Amino acid sequence: MKTAVLYQSRGGNTRAVAEVIASSSGTIAKPYTEGLNEPVDRLFLGGGAYMVDADAGLKDFINSHLDTNKVKELVAFSTAGGQKAALTKIVELAKARGIKVNENTLLIRMLLKGHTMLGLKGGKLSNRQVETIKAFVAKL
Ligand SMILES: Cc1cc2nc3c(=O)[nH]c(=O)nc-3n(C[C@H](O)[C@H](O)[C@H](O)COP(=O)(O)O)c2cc1C
């Protein structure tokens, strides 16, 4: 199965999750701005939650730049302090483009880890979070 992993990340948390997903799927995680070069069976697409929403650039990418013909199925993931806002938005926008979205989604709660406004460094996952991500990919 051909898989791609694209992410949006300001502080590194979502990138760290994307990298675990990618290594578990035999591929490499890339920023969403790189887009898709070739058709994939499964696209993991993720981003962080900011002000109870997904990043504006990521939303624009899904709305206007993601080549829907290249995506057989999308799996949404997100990191957040605690809220599902970005995850819900990714699913909603992808569905609105007619993309088949897997009903399984992955939300990794970071609490205040990597909260850039508080000067906290992101991108460090606990062993438990890494195991959760690997198990999610394995179960799909
Ligand atoms: C400016 C800002 C706003 C945020 N707003 C929310 C929010 O509304 N809800 C939430 O659950 N987390 C919120 N967070 C926490 C982030 O979603 C969390 O740190 C996430 O892991 C960031 O992903 P990133 O490191 O990939 O950028 C916010 C963080 C920042 C820096």
C-alpha cells in the first residue's frame, strides 16, 4: 500500500507524531506545503490546534491545493492541548472535497508541552504516546 504523511506543525509536536506514523508506515513525513507528488492509497494528514481551530494554511491546503484525485483514503491526526478542534476541521474539510475519510482518527493530547507562547519546547513525545501512535497505525 502506498502511504504518504503530511503535517502542519508550528512547535514540533505534530511533526513528531507525523514522524512516528511515517516510520511505522515505511515512509517519510513531510510538511503539507510539499503536497503529493504521486497518488497514494492512504494519506495521513495532521495539524495542531490553535485558538480552537486548525492552522489557516492547512485549511487552505485542504480546500484549494490538495489533489483529491491522488488520495484514495485520508486518515486525520492532530496534536492539541486537549481539544479536537483541528482534527474535526481536517475531517470536515476533506469530506467537503469528496475525499474518503477513515472513521479512525488520532488525537495526541500534549497539555502544555510545546506551547510556543509559553516558551515551552515541542516535539518530545512520551514512550506511551509513541506506543499509542504505533498501535493506531497497526490497527488501521
Ligand atoms: C497559539 C496557540 C494556540 C493554541 N490553542 C489551542 C486550542 O485552542 N486548543 C487546544 O487544545 N490546544 C491549543 N494549543 C495547544 C496546541 O494545539 C499544542 O501545543 C499542539 O501540540 C501544537 O502543535 P505543534 O507543536 O505541532 O504546532 C494552542 C497552542 C498555541 C501555541
